[in-house]
Amino acid sequence: MRHDYYVITMNDEYRIEKDLLGERKIPAAALHGIHTDRAMENFPLSGWAVHPELIRAYGAVKLACARANHQLGRWDDETFAAIEAACVEMMESCLDEHNLTDALQGGAGTSTNMNVNEVLANRAAALLGEKPGDYKRICPTDDINLHQSTNDTYPTALKVAAIRKLRELERQLVALLEEFQRKEKQFAHVVKVARTQLQDAVLITLGREMAAYAEAFSRDRWRVYKCEERLRVVNLGGTAVGTGLAAPRQYIFMATEELRNITSLGLARAENLVEATQNADVFVEVSGILKACATNLLKVATDLRLLSSGPTAGLGEINLPAVQAGSSIMPGKVNPVIPEAVSQAAMLVMAYDQAIAQACSMGNLELNPFLPLVAHCLLSSLDLLANACEIFRKSCVAGLEANEQTCRRHVENATAIVTALVADIGYSKADEIAKKAHETGKSIRDIAVNDGYLTAGRFDELISPEAVSRLGMPPAEDSP
């Protein structure tokens, strides 16, 4: 039996749709209906559209539900074929222009779900040669939303969208860490001063610094890969609160199976659908992993800014690609704009993580009404991180160059070099050399060799790339 929400009056310019709250004029050719129209009026909040990946995922969810229902005897083959075709079009982003609701909305995502239902019903009707708004054959609620609720379709679509975006982020992280690995090999011979608390510490190679960055992003890649396990369990079939109200038992088992086949994702139906409908903590867990990735991006971007600072009055140990003029008033100035942009993306992801935590903790009893905020922040974070990794790699890391002369000058002039001598001459003598270098302005090398602490050959060996890169100190051979 069909709802009487869609009492239709039509002319060439508009149609009138009716729901339990009254009537609305809808443009005659529009694929959306009265529920979407009310949502557009009720939620002029952010100006952000619902994320396109969520809409694509919603198309897959609706297709899975339609296939399950068709197997249970719903619709003739022609009607089902039209519904299926409309769902496929949504999955392929062909209907994105009809995604009209604001990303932030009340109702736990009901406005988005109804926007999807109306668009699919009207598109399917059009494929059957009928006018939008003629819901006699295909109804948004009684057909497209059959045996469903926002409360099971929205979080399921969000998980599908998030998994797809996680896979894209993983690809970008792999590409970024591999770029740093290439830099590790390229700069393996460049000895430089390592710093702790921003003060000269010991010797290291620029290659080993690059290797450390690669390892951090490798860890991020592994974390992101494992996130899929957190998201693959869905509550599709649970309908309103996870009890499967109004849905046939066969349908509950079939819907997730169909969605797994459609998406080729390893999805599984939650064993406890009530719990899976109530709680959203899995999104907090995933967001925490994204925050960790953002932390590493911010740290590495900051390091590259420091190492490239100057270029003449700063550290100046690396040169970043010059991608744009840096100042409207200072001629010749070039700024590290790519690391700065990456840093801002990372900071925003951290802020989104806080919003996600708050939204997920604010669920009440059987449902969390704040999933639209979670969806916006989570999917936006995934976009930001993937894009940041890509531009960081292409526009910064790939063109990064070592300023070898500056690195060598810092090594020769830094008292930090004496730490490399400790294993051979002991701490006290090394301290004497450092003190004398500070007082006289002579180089560490000149004092160590001329005063007989070490031979020139042994000194050069102790500060070679091989020596500063191996684990631990080399054995003393040439010390007097």
C-alpha cells in the first residue's frame, strides 16, 4: 500500500507535491521532490554539498537493496531494470547535480536519504517514459526506500565511501614514502649536522633523515590499510533501530551480500545490528588514525621548511622547488608554499578529528543524529590527506635538492663534530677540542689533527658518510 505523500498536480512549469506537512511547488522537470525541497529551506547552514563519494556509495546501497527486493518478488522486470539503471547512474556520478541538500542537516541524514530516494525514483520513472513526480509506478519511499531506513542506509553508505577514500589515501601514502626512499639514496653521501631541541647535536646524513620520513609514512600507510577492517562491518538490514523492523528476514541477509558483490569490498553484516546502529565509535577510531597521519605530515613539512630556511641567513641545507613568487613587496623572495599548504591541511584534519569525536559521543540511546557532521569531517579529512600527500610529493619532495656546500660548512664549523671523535679520544679530550675551537675560531679538524689527537686519515674516516650512518661507532684504529 502506497503513502499519500505524493498527491500530484502538474503543469508545464511546476508540479505540486504533498506530504504530511502540506504542499510544495516543485519545478516540473526536477528529479528531487518535496522532502529535498524542505531540506534545502531548513538547512542553509554551510553551503557544502553532501560529499560526492557518499552519494556514489548511496547509489550502491540502494542498488543492493533493490536487487534483494526484486529477488523477493518486488516489481516486474521492466520496472526493476529502470530502478537498477538509475542506481548505476548515481554510482557513476551521473546524477551529482541533483545532490542538493546541505552537508550539515538535522535528522541523522534523513534529508540526504530522501534526496537520493526522490532522485532515483524520478530518474527511473524518466527511463520508463514517465514524468518526474508521477509516483504511481515508482515511489521514493515505498519502492526506492523499501525495507530500509536512513538509520541503516546512511552509516552503511558512509562506510563504503570511507573505505574507497582510504584506499586512495593509501595509494598516495605509498607514492610519498617511495619518493622519500629515492631521496634517501640520492642523499646518502651528504653528511650534515643533526639537531636536537634545534641545537647542534651529532653528525648524520641527509639520506638518513629522508629515510626516517619514509618510515613514518610507511607506518601511516599500514595504519590506513588496517582501517578498512574497522569499517567493513555494516548495519544494513537493521532498519530503524537494528531490529530489522518491517524487513523480511531473507532481505536482511541478502542486502549486505548484494552490496558486497556490487562494491567488491569485504563487507559483513554486524552480528548485533542494534549495537551497530547505536554506536559510531568506529569513526572516531578511524579519524584518530587520520590524525596520526596528519601529525606526520605536519612534522615533516615543518622540518623541510626549517632545513630550507634562508636561503642565506637560515639553515639552507636543502633547496625546495620554487613554485611561485613569494612576496608582493620583497623582490626575489620565494617561500616554501607547498609545505605551508600541506601543514594547513594537516591542522584542519586535526580539528575535524575533534569534531568527529564530539559528534560520535553525542549519540542518544538507539541512534546518533550527528552522522552528517561525521560524514563531512571524515570524508573531507580523507580528501585533504590524499591531496596533501600528492602535492607534497609532486611539487616539493620530488624536486628537493641538497645544498651540499652548506651542509659541509656546517659540519666543519659545528662543535657537534667532536661527538664523532669520542670513541677514539674520550669525552674529556673531545671537550678540550670543542672549547679550544670556540675560543680560537679554528676548525675542529685543524685542532684535532694539528694538536695530535688524531691523524688526518682517522678524522676523515670518523666523519665519513659510512661512519655516521652505521649503527654505533666504528672501532678505533689510527688513534695515537
